[in-house]
Amino acid sequence: MALVCQASTNCMRNKISWAEVTIKTGQLKLQQASVAVVGAGGLGCPALQYLAAAGVGRIGIIDHDVVEISNLQRQVLHTEARVGMHKVLSAAKAIEQINSRIRVEPVTSALTASNAQTLLADYDIILDCTDNLPTRYLLSDTAVQLNRPLVSGAAQQFDGQLCIYNLGPGQGPCFRCLFPKPPAPEMAGSCEELGILGAVTGVIGTLQAMEAIKLITGLHDGRPTLLMYSALSALPFRNIKLRARRPTCPSCGTEDEKVGKIGETDYVAFCGGQRPDWVARGLVEGHENLRIRAKELKDLLMTGRRVRIIDYEMPFDTEQYAMSTNIPRSDIPLKVFVANPAAHLSTTDETSEKAIGCSTLNNATLELTEDTYLVCRLGNDSQIAVEALKSVGMKGVIKDVIGGLRAWAKEVDEMFPVY
Amino acid sequence: MSATSSPAISLKVEFGGGLELLFSNERSHTVTIPARAPSPAGADTDVHPPGGGGRPADIAFLIAWLRANLLQERAELFEENGTVRPGILVLVNDTDWELEGEGEYVLKDGDEIVFISTLHGG
């Protein structure tokens, strides 16, 4: 009996000491580790927060952007007071408040093909917290060249993805193995353009920190997987088994089997040229018969004139402006509608009228009985919609709001929720 | 032609990363497709030989079938040259399709096939 007790006590002691050792050596490893976080935005902020809190000894942050008010819904290290400040400096300040012993190395220049290796060579692990495809390819290639694991996060709307590329290194695939050809730039939207629920970048950024901590402390099992998160799904997390490194990959492939060369890649050109700047496009002046400034629309509304607003994003506050009717987002997506507006205009049944939100539409003449203004988030979809309505021969005043609800918030109503 | 029903297989098909927008904005679909595809791959999917003709239905056939029967808009954002467009990852029962033979993977009744578009935002 005594013997058993003795044994189990020893066992317990051993277990405790094992845990202690793991934690202690883990903490030491974290202190001695260095991590480069590229992008101090929606993913970078939560990742930095947990890396700093965990006590990672040296953290590099690379980003050339400055803090904007519309960033604050997801970029949780920045504050109202630091709007206009470089994101990396704002993040560095936040980290100092969390753990003043961490050495933060902020870099305010953009990551390019010519500086990537120099900027990243001095770190054990690289975190891809960027928001665009050319930089993702550049980071992947650089991580392969430097023999570093790349903990990559991405998020859009309600979805997120997490993957460690070049895991091993030389075992798991790189970004190029998985996606040898980039999709068209039109398909590659950023958070700023497509919108995102801040907590989604929070989930993925936090997981990036977790994966980095596992790599540093030796707790990662080394198997390449891709984690997909979709906030609205009944089962929001799905982890999938990934292929191994592609021997023919021009980036990480085996030397004599590589197909194609990376060399002096122009990453932007490789990804199909400059991504369209949807914010700028939504702000183009346009023809005065087709577009109206937010301020002008406000003035018009204040005169008490009956107008119709077709709002594809969220309902305007009708009471505030005593406007005649407000039609919130229709049941039919704008893109389906503009693909064939006639199909939605030609019949007189109630559904089609509801679909485009024009109950005063006179189908015989295709003339709108009230001046109609279309508004969307940035002012791109609404331009297409106006064009579609005109193309089927609709007469009357039909215009869209330059810069959409963003412009409304900027020029008319500062309290209007920006997203 | 006799109207005898051709053998069919039932699959769970899921779309993610924005692809669901092309499929009625529904992520999850259960589809029943012919168990055999016209041969060779890439032939017209609206006509499928009854009974034993053609090749067993594989993912290449599923892609063509989805394009013809389930896709609602902008086919070029889903399919390109008989396969998925660049930037889409295909999963067979939670495994990267490259480990399963990509388009040549022969579908089994009850398989779960996921099409996911890579995300770039952050």
C-alpha cells in the first residue's frame, strides 16, 4: 500500500514538474524568439496583441498605412486618438503598454520585392497579415528563400482562412504550390472594399498568434493543414489536409524539377496589374445627369421635394429627412438585377415591382413618376444600376450618389455608421 | 430512347469564400448527378448516355454539371478550361483534391465536395 502511494506521489510530482518545465522552457523560448508581422491591420492587431502578451522577445511590424477611423471596428490596437498615425507606430505604442520589455521594431515602408529579404531575414517566423494578393505571393516566395515558416491569415466578410506555408520548412506547400496562378484582380477584394465583421479578423489573427506560439515552443505537429472559418456556418471551423510541397513549384520546388522561374517577378503584374481601387472608382465625378453629390442630395431632401431613394445597403433614416419613400435593399441582388433589368421590369406583378423597389414604375412608358436616387456603399454598384435602368429605356431623373454611403458619412452626416 | 432512369449518385456540395454568391447565395447543396459522365471529359454535360456508357462521374464532370445546372451567374468566376478557375481550392471529404487525383477523382455516393475561393483580405 505504502509503495503504491509512494509511486503515485512521485508520479504526481513528475507530472507537475513536467508541466512546469514545459511552461518554463516555453516561456524562455518565447522570450528568445523573434516574429515579423507584416500588416498591422485587422489580422495584425490581434496577432500582435497575443504575441506581445505571450512575451515574444522581439517583434517586427511592417506596414506603410496610417490609422483611419474606419479601421477601428477591427484593428483593435489603434485608437481614435491615434487616427493619422502610422499603424506600426500606433501598434508599437499599444504593445509597449501591454509588455514594455518587448523589443518592437516598426517599419513604416511598404514591403517590396527589393526590400523583403532584408527586412525579414532577421526573424524566426513571418506572419502574413496583409490584405492583397501580390504581397501574399511576395511573402510566400520570401519565406521560401529565407527558409522560414509563413503563418498566413486571410479574412473577408464572414469568412476566414489560416494556413502555415513552407512548414517544415521544405515539407509543406508554399502559397504558390496551392495557387500557382493568381485569380483576376477583380476577384481579389480587400476588407476595406468588401466589408468585414471585425470579430472575424479577430478570430483569424488570434489563431495566427497561436500557430506562431506553437511553432516557437515546439508544440506544432508539423502537418500542413488549412483551416477555414465561416462565422455563419452551423460548423464554423473546417480543417483540411493539404498536399505536400510541389516538386515542380517555381518557388519551393526541387532544384532540377522546377517549372518556371520567379527571378525578378513583378508581383503586381503577375497578379494581373493594379487591383481596381473601388473607393476611388466610386468617387469619380461622372456626368451630372447620372450622378449626384451626397451634399446636393441632402440639400434636395431638405427642400421637402418628394424623391425616391433606392438604397442597396441599409435603410436611410427616413424620419430625419422626411423623404417620401425609402426602399431598403431589395430581395434580388443588384448583380442579378443589372444582368437583365428588363426581366425585372417587364412584368407588372407585385414581385417584380418589389424587386427593384419602384412601386411607382409605369411599365407602359418606363417612366419613373418620382426622381430616383440610388445609393450603395462606395458608389460602384449604384453606377451600374443607373446604367442598367437607362439601358432599358427608363426615363426621368435617375442618378446615383457619388461615393455612396461613405461620402454621405463624410460630407453630410458624420454620425452615419461607416463600415 | 427508353426512359429508364440512369443510375445516379448523391453528393453534398459546399461553396465558400464568396463562391456561394454564384450559387443562389447558398453555401450547402445536396445534388444528385448521373453516376456516369459522357466520355471523354469535357463533352456536353446536358446529354448523358443512359445506362453504362461514358466514364464514371468524376470531379471534372461535377464541375461541368454544376456550371450547367446549379450556377446562377458569372460562370467565368467558377469554371475555366474545364476545371475551376485559378484561386479556387477543391476539397474531397476534407482533403485537398490534389491528394485524390484532382479532376479525375471518381465520385462516390455520399462524398462531400467543397469549393473554396482563396481569400486575400485582412
